[in-house]
Amino acid sequence: MKKIWLVIWNLSEMLNIGLGRFAPWVFGQMIGRSRKRVVRKEHIFGKDQPCQIRKVWFFIEGSIETMQLEFRDGPKYQYFDIPEGLYDELVVSQKPGKFLNERVKGRYRYSAV
């Protein structure tokens, strides 16, 4: 499959038509690089912070966005289809527990882990 992308690249260069904004994508196909976006973030809330959330993780694998929370008393939950910006807001929030209750709970699918 990589050979076909090399042919397309060479043909576009030979005909002097260029690939414009598609050039990085075609080059990525030539070398076998995946266009799948992968993001992994983690935040640990300090013991000095008055919230029950101990740790929060955020994952993006392709188009799947997941946030996982671990509470100080033990339970873990995964929330699905969470926008990355919402995770970023949660970790800088002055009151993460209140933020979770108002902006996440009841709005996004979740499951216990």
C-alpha cells in the first residue's frame, strides 16, 4: 500500500501539480504513519486541596475521549465523550468536586471501573 502513495507523490512532482495541503497526509501514508490522535494526561490533586478527587486521567484514542476519576475513598469512574477542554478546566478549577457535579455528572455517560 505504501508504494501507491509513492507513485502518487512522484506523479504529482513530475506533473508539477503538487499536493498542496494534502502533502503531509500523503507523506505520512508513504512512511506508514498513522493519523490516529493519541493523548494521555494525568493530574493528581494535592492533599491540601479540599476535594474528594484524588487523581484524574484523560485519554484520546482516535475519536474516543475518556476521563477516568479516582476518589480518595477508593471508587473509580470513567466518563465517556468528554471534551479535552472540560478536563483542562477541571484540573485548574478551585473547586473540582463542585465542577464535576455541575459540569460532568448527569451530562456524560459513565461507568464504575
